[in-house]
Amino acid sequence: MQLMTWTMARLGSRFGFLFEPYKKRVLHSAMGRLLDQPLDLMVGLVEPDGTKRVLPFTIDGKELCNCEQFERVNSITYRGYSEDYRLRFEFNIHSIFYPQDEKLCLLPAFYLEMRVNPIKNWRWREERKEIPDKVKLFIRIKRPNTDLSVKVGDGGKNAQINLAYQNELKPEQGPASRQPAELPPVNVEERILSLNPGCSVMNEELAGEDGAGLEYEIPISETGSGIKWRLIWAAYTRDPILKIKDKNELRDATFRYCSHWLDVNEVMADAVANRDDWLAHSRRFEKLMDQAPLRGARRHLINQSFHSFLGNTFWCDIRDQKGPMKQWFSVWEGTCTYHSTIDVEYNTTLWYLTLWPRLLAMQIDQWANFRIEHEPSGGAYMSHDIGVGTHITGQAYPHDMPVEEASNYLLILQTYMHWTADRSVAHRHKPLIEKLAAYLKWADRDGSGFTSEGNANTIDDANHATQYANKQTYLAVKRVAALRAASTLLQHASNEDLAKECEEIAEDAIKKIERSAWMGDHYAVCLEKNSFGMIDDATGEMISFDQDSGWDAYSIYSANGTFLPHIIGQPDILDLKRVKTDITAAIRENNSQYGNGHTSDEPDNVWVSQNMWRDHLAVYLRMPSGHAQCYWDMQLMSNVRYQSFGYIDTYVNNQLAFYPRGAVAMGYLLSGPRLIIDRLAPGGAYITVEPSRNVPQRWPLLPLADWKANKIPVCVVDGNGNVNIEGEIDPIIVHGNKVSEDDPKGKNLIG
């Protein structure tokens, strides 16, 4: 694949790299993206005539020919060629990940490998030099305001480059970048260790006065020989990196990895001792992902967004001298640097459900501490976020999004409970559920089925009809879904009366939405056709728009609130025939080069994550969905030449860059087999799949895996269109399978 900006990150530990080949540098820090510094990383080989050939992450040396990159979900390989000597050089960076293995995933270290193999020809070049028997490889770094040193033991053993620096905690972008740093810089130690003996210190002429490097002579070997230069790059800080409001006090939080390792020496010792085992687990996970029948663009989106998500995560311990430490998990909103924005996590819920539900449960509990009381309704709604930058003290976004965030929270809570059978969240948060239900009941002031209060939403670059209007269809549908969610949650929390009331209000509202919002081939954006009484929550000013401002436009958000209930087997909310017609019409009318805009009034205003969310729903509804190449085209466009945004959710009208919301791409692994999980269904767990049967496929059912036992069930479609489950753990119903003599109870039969 062509070179482009690429993120490699660790879960919860922040340590990461942003490879920027067109800027000939790597952005690097133990504190991750937006808190990083440019690193001149020179890796490559010395040709027999003394020429230093390098990958494009340095301003020094001669760039290798035909540089390219090949990514997997946990790793990336950069490749380049010495055309004169017919050599292929490869540099692999591996960020180990295996679901629900805390220690493995928290390790603040990367595994590196370099190898050199001969090639037969370099295109049609006739002039050939003799392929050498061996060459020298090197790694050299330069980094501003960093103490660098090199150490090599006897016989070239334990060769290492050591880095020490102070890392500022003021993000380079977002609201926190415009304020003074709220925490002092942290002290960081890093180490690059060679696992191969025989290394030497890079000579000063090659390293430069302000650089530090190692060299290693390696034989030229055929592909697959296993001869490589193996290294580990680790980082560590024990200093506080967040301030978190806990019980009305501000407490320091340090990285969770400090509970596993006391310093960089312990990190490195564990990384060395467990290398083979941890890499084996990580590569097994990669293989599962590689075997999924995903087209190229979908695979690229998963791989790219996976590390953009990881790079935004904070997994910490809150230090409390009066009691035991508490764990903390939150996610920055990319360049916005808000913590655990609920509407963003609503979409990334698919990542947690697929791989690590516990991390979602931690946020469910944390959000509850930052609710916003609402006196007129006697209820409450949820804050948009819980902090910004390094301070977690409550909402930092300039205005509330009451209906949307209250609904998002209830839908997340319901989905988590049914997906995992963890009823404790309903009991633990019963008072909050009751308050959110009270607010959502109140928000429909005229009994129309639509909300006339609290209508500002997260689509903050859209036109006013989409973002602020009263009686929005998007919010009306999401509110109905949330009231249904509250009903099911309260049934488990023993409040039958309020549960029944929520269900009745929801059912009444559905009829009114269908009657009022349906336009023949789509649902209207909103019922309000003028701006009377509408306020821009961001400015406090009256908004003016007329009947041509998009109230009746085609929108990709109409059924947004129905997707999570669908994947846990809840009853349909809207008329499915209309929903399909609405999706088809919006795809047609909102189309642009990079996907669908919010509405037909602004087709170029594209959010990739919302397109993928809509696409996943469409696949579950058995509709065609083939737009991923458009989304990937936008990622390529945004990460070559002078543009470098990592996973970016938006086109040029906005800059939601290095963004976690792309993790919604994990939904391709759920919608492909059309996996539905309801572990609280009447009569027992209800788990179904219904993959397309037109081609052979192997879908890893990751949410059903027993990761500790290394057992992952796979939904297999054979060449005859038959569907079987390999390695079944939970009983799974396969839609469309017939009862056979071997299945007398018909466990795989619907009906």
C-alpha cells in the first residue's frame, strides 16, 4: 500500500508513534498523540559502497526505493528497496494486543524487527551489482530536549539507547491547548534494547552530534529464514498524568501500568521474558482478524481506526491516601481532547461489545457521577463529556445536549446489560435511570411525540435545522428507543410502574412519529419549518432559517437510535419497510465523493463514523452496503503530502482528527454475520447469526470468545451455502438452517 500517516498506539498507556513519511519524521511520546514531539528516526541499511539507505522518517541518508507500508490490526511493516544491490529491507513495529489480557495490553512497549532479503530483479534494470553476503543495519534517533545515551555490553550484548525527557501535559490542539497547563511536566524514561548480541555503537559521523544509534551486521537471507534484528522500545513515567474529581476532591491519577511495573527496567525485563508468548497471542488475534471476509477498504478502516482509538485511551489508578486505589478508564475525543464524550462512546460501544465490555462498564459508572440535575422535570440528563485535557471535573463542552446524551446513556446501559447479562448496572444506577426517564418524559412538552426542549445535539457542524431544531426526528426516535431502554432496565431494577409508563409513552410516540415525520420516501429532519423560539446553544442567539433550510431534507440519522436495540434483539421501533426506504433515499440524495453528508442540504458535510453506523444497520436489515471505499478514499486523501490527520472523521469543513469514533468500524465484524446477542431474553440467552450465504466465509464471533481459554467460535459458510459454528461455546441459532436428524431439538431453527 502507498505510504500515508499511520498511528501505532498502546491501550491505556498512551505510548505511541505517529509515522509521517511525507514530513520525514515520527511524532513520538510516552504521553501519546497531541502531547508528542518530532523524532528523527533513521532506520535502514548501509550498502556495500557505504551509502546509507533509509526509510522516510529522517532528513538524513538516501531514501530507499519504492517505499511502501503493509498494516495488520496490531502491526505495520515498512518496506523499501536497494535497487542497485537487489535487496529488500523491512521494518516491523508490533503493538501487542489480546482482548481482556490487562497486563499484555497495558505494557508500555513495542516490539521491533528488521530484516533484509534478496530479490531476483529490480524491474527492467540491466545493470546489476553483486548481492552482498551481509549488510549493516542501523537505528538512530534525534529528539529535541531529550538526553540520549548509548550503552553496549561485552560482545555487543544488551545494546541499548536510553532516552530521558520531560513531557509537557498541554495538548497542541483542542480547548485545553488554549489554557495554561494544569499539571506539571512528567519525567519520562525510555529504552530501546537489542535482543541480538553483536551490536555496536553507531559511529559519530553517521549518528550526528545530537543523535544516538546502534548498528548490527546481519546476513542476507531468503524470505522466511527467520533471521532478523529484534528490538524492544519501552517507555515509563510514574508521575501524575490526570486530575480527577472524586468525592468532591481532586485526586491525582497515574498510569495503571505503574501497578504492574515499578520502572522502565521492570517493563523491559517483562517484555523480554514474555516476548514469545505475548507475540504469539497478539499474532493469533491478528490472524483471526485477517481471516474475516472483509474487503480491502473495510479492513484498512478497522486497522487504522483501531490504533486511533487505542491512542486516545487512558487507563489509570486514582491515588487515594484514605483508601484503596480506584481504576479509571476514559477516552480522549481526538483533537477535541474531551474525556469520554458520551455521544462518541455511543458509537465506539461496538468496540467494547466486540472485545472488552468491562471497559465500557467502567465508563458507565464514571458517567453517573457527572450527571446534570434538571429541576423543572425533577429528573436529570447526562453531561456531554466529563472533562478536557488533563482535568476531569465535569463537562467542558460549551453547551448541553440534554435529550441526546440522556438517550445515549440509557441505550448504552441497556445494550451492555443484555449483551453481558450483567444486571448489576441496572440495580446500581436505578436512581439515575429513573431521573433520566423523568427528563425524557418531560422533554415532549406538547405530547406530540417529539421533543421541544433540550434539542441541541452533537452534529455540531451541521445546519441549524439538523443541530438545533425543535421536534427533530433523529431525537424523537432516539428518545423513544431510550424510553424503551429505561423500561427494560427498570423492570430488572424492580420499578414496574415507571417501566410500564415509559413503555406506554414510547409506544404512543412511535405512532405520532410515523404519522407526522414520514414524507413518502423518507423521514423529515424536523417538523419545525421556521425558527420561532429557536436558540443557538453555542452563542445564545436567536437562529433564523426559513422553509428552504432543510427541515424536510433527507437525513442519515433518522434510524440512528434503533441500531443498538436491534443487535440485542429488541422489538423494532420504526416501520422497517419505511426505514429501508429512508436509508435508500438518503444514500441517493446525500451522496458525495466520500460518503453521505448529514442531510441532502449539505451532502459534502461527511462524518465517516455516522456513515458506517448507518451501513451496519443496513446490513442487519439485509440491505446492500458497499460504501467503505469512499470512506477509505477520504482517509488516504487526508494523510498524504502535507495533510496528516490519522483517522479523521470529517471532510474539510471540520477537523475531528486522530479521532476515536472510527472504532465503529468494528461493527463490520458484527454486521457481517448479523450477530444478535440477548443474554437476558425470556427463556434464556438468545444468540443468533444470519450471514449471507452467497460465498464461502469465516466470521470470527469475537464477542462470544473465551479469551482466557483461547477459544473463539467461528461462523463458517461453506461452498454450498451451509452455515456451521466451529468451536461453539454458547448455543447459537443460525437463521435459515433446517432441523436435521443430528439436531432433533432444533436448536438451530427459528420458529
